[in-house]
Amino acid sequence: MIERARSTGIEKILTLGTDLPSCQQAIQIARKFEPVYAAVGIHPTDIFHCQPNDIALIKDLAVGRK
């Protein structure tokens, strides 16, 4: 997908995390592929499925500590 995007002139890609597992996955993808950036957070519909420590862990991901 990344190569196909590059071939059409797309230079940057944003992947999103909406809960802790998808945030961790977004960070891994962004670290692996140069043109990919990650946005992490909790989607409002996912907030009721969060564990108490999830927000702190996502904050650490956002600032690059994890």
C-alpha cells in the first residue's frame, strides 16, 4: 500500500490509533515505514472500554516514551 501511495505522489501517510492496542500498532507501523506518521488517542466510542492506565500509556506513546 505504501509503495502504491508513493507511486501516485503521496509523500506522507497518517495512521490512527483509537484505543491502546491500535495506538501501539500505529506507532509500530510509523516506526517501520518512513512516510508514515501515527496519531494516538482514545476515540469517544472506545472510552468506556479503556482500562484505568490506558490513557497514561497512550500519553507515553504520544511523547515517544514507549
